[in-house]
Amino acid sequence: MSRQLHLGLFIQETGHHIAGWRDPGAGAAAARDFHQQIELAQLAEAACFDLLFIQDSYAMRGANDLDALQHSARAIHWDPLTALSALAMVTQRIGLIGTATTTYNEPYSLARSFASLDHISQGRAGWNLVTSNNEAEALNFSRSNHAVHGDRYARAEEFLQVVKGLWDTWEDEAFIEDKTAGQFFDPRRLHVLDHQGEHFAVKGPLTQARSPQGHPVVVQAGSSDTGKRLGAGTADVIFTAQQRLEDARRFYRDMKVLAQEAGRDPQQLLIMPGLLPVVAPTRSEAEEKFQQLQDRVLPKLGLATLATTLGEVDLGGYDLDGPLPDLPPANGPQSRRQLLIDMARRDNLSIRQLYQRVVGARGHLTLVGTPADISDVMQQWLEQGAADGFNIMPAHLPVGLRDFTEQVVPELQRRGLFRTHYEGRTLREHLGLARPQHPHAR
């Protein structure tokens, strides 16, 4: 059988398009009514998605511009670990990936939380490692300034080293539970980390058994040079924003080479770009659906969304129909910011045209068309070495997800590009990833 796609559902409560919540079929209360999250998880699982993914930020984005933000449904969202623990109880197979920052967390508590989620879900947990590109988060953690980009990644690298060390506190066979002898665990299979580093001093041991997957799946989304090196050396899956086939192929090749240079099997690193699909039986219907979403975007909200995505820059004094000005340095999202700047320069976009592209997928690939149109592109990216799969970003939920699962997934299955049933039970099994061996395994 030829290679098949991996599919993830990237959940943003009401959908990824900034005006998606205004669609008559969208669940506008999705960040307050958890039953809507359950519906999404079960829809994705019924379609045999590999995973669902919940993003996070410890601060409200765009809070300094409430005049614009009041028109957005992005002001509130679920805590990922709490939500995923609940979703583990109403799903059986789909992987559950949550975002957690290394900038405003501690390794011990995060290692324990994700190990616990892996046990609760019976081996379906994953951690999306981020370094916080929202500068406002600092103000919610008693800090006046956000750490600079390089320092954030240096901390993240050591943070992950500590977390993985804690996940290996116990060997798989440590708990013998010998009731006759009264011995619960074998002390020879307990390993105290005792980490002493530049950023962390963590003794251990972790008060949770080694997880069903050995380690929860680690996902990383940084596409700067620093982020790429971290992801290639340590992650299992890379989430990335790519607009064009050639750029995606270059990124894919770079990541596989970096993984090999780090002493890893490149096949054990999966690349999954984001994809916002707008699908309908005919292209004209799909284009009309997308235009309806675009028409619902208020200009001040579109501008504010662009400014936030570029790193909280001030674009208020510029002509919306003029070019994007040269921007001052920012301490926020580096790779995404550069992607948008390059897009504006390459396609000669005005500020208005650029925010019209950003309000949907924020720099990710957007496809508007029939099930065959969308499947053609997904197949091309898979077969030409640009992606191992995609994170699907419905414009509005649950409608956009239902459109994709009912129209695109059957077309992918007809082509032999996607599974018709789950064969494994753990997220690593879905993704074809090896279970990490314990470093002290006998």
C-alpha cells in the first residue's frame, strides 16, 4: 500500500476564521458549552482522525484593543489539559494533544500532568511544546517583560530534557505489586533524575508510573532556525504553516536532514502543515461559502488580527489600501511574522488584502473547492515530499468539520490515502512512531 496521510483536527472553539462564529451554523458558545467540544472530538474520531489538537495562550490576544476584540470569539478558551482529560472519557481511539508553554510552566508539574493524561486516555496523549509568542503572558506571571526569543528556546531545550528524564523515572516493569511479600515496586527499577542545569534544578522522582506510550508524543511548531533545530532533535511531530508547495518541500527536506544530523531516523519525525478547507459539491458553491465568511469580517477586527499575528505591531496610522510598511523588530512570533511579510512583498498585497488572508488561517494553507480539488492538493503534497499529513483547521465549527469529514475524507479513502478504521490504540501507533525505550531497560 502507498503511504497514507495523517490527519489532525486543530480545534479553535468556534472555528479558525475570525468571523466564523457569526455563521448561522457555528457554535458561538463553544468556549462555554463543553458538549460542543465533545461533538467535535466524536466527529473526528468517527472519521478516524489520528489526533485532535487544542492550542493555548496564557493571555488574551489583542486585549489592548477591546474595540476590535469585542467582535471576536477568541477572548476565551478552554484549558487544554482539563479539556483533554474530559475528552478522554468520551472517546476511545483519537489522539489528544494539548499545548503547554515551557516559558510559564515548570518541568515537574507538566511532566506529571501529561503522564497522567497518557494513563487516563490509555496511551493517546501528546504535548505541543511552545515557548509563548504572546508577550502579554508575562504580565500574568508577575513579570514585567517577556523573555527574548533565544532565551525562550534555551529554556525550552533544557525543559524538555528534564521532562523526558522525569518520564523515565520508572521502568516499565517497576510495579510488581506482590501482595504476598508486601512489595509494591522494585527499587532497582526506580531512577531519580537529580537534574542540575542552567535553568532548572529538579530532583525527582516523578510520582506517576511510566506512561503507556513510554513518553507522550511531543509536538513542536517553531519554524525559526532555533525552533527547527529544537523540533528536529527532540520532537515526534512538527506543526508548521506553509503556503506554497515548493516552500513546504524545502521545509520538509530541511527538517528530515536536521533530524538525521541529530542522530535520529528521519522517518520518526512527521511534518503536518495546517490546512483550512472550505469545501462544497461545486467550486462556485465553495467560493460563495468562503466569500460569505470574508464579508463578515469587520475591518477593525481584521486589522487587529493582522497586527497581533505580526507581533502586536501598530498599523493604525497606515492606509489600509497601501503596502505593508517596514516593521520594527518584535519579540513575538518570528517565523509566522516573516511568512506574512514575505507573502505581502511577494504578492504585492495591501494591508487590507493581507489581513483578508490572515483572518482565516493566520498564514496556513487555505483551500477552497470541491472534495476532489482539496484531495488533489493533499495528495500532491504527500506524494511530492511536502507533508506527512495535515492539521485540519475548519473555518467554523462544527459545520466546517462536518463538511470535511462527510465530503473530503471519503474521497481520500477512495484514493487509498487515508484509513477507513483504526488499527492501533495509542497515538504512537496511529502515527507509526516507535515507543521510546527506557534508557535503563534490561
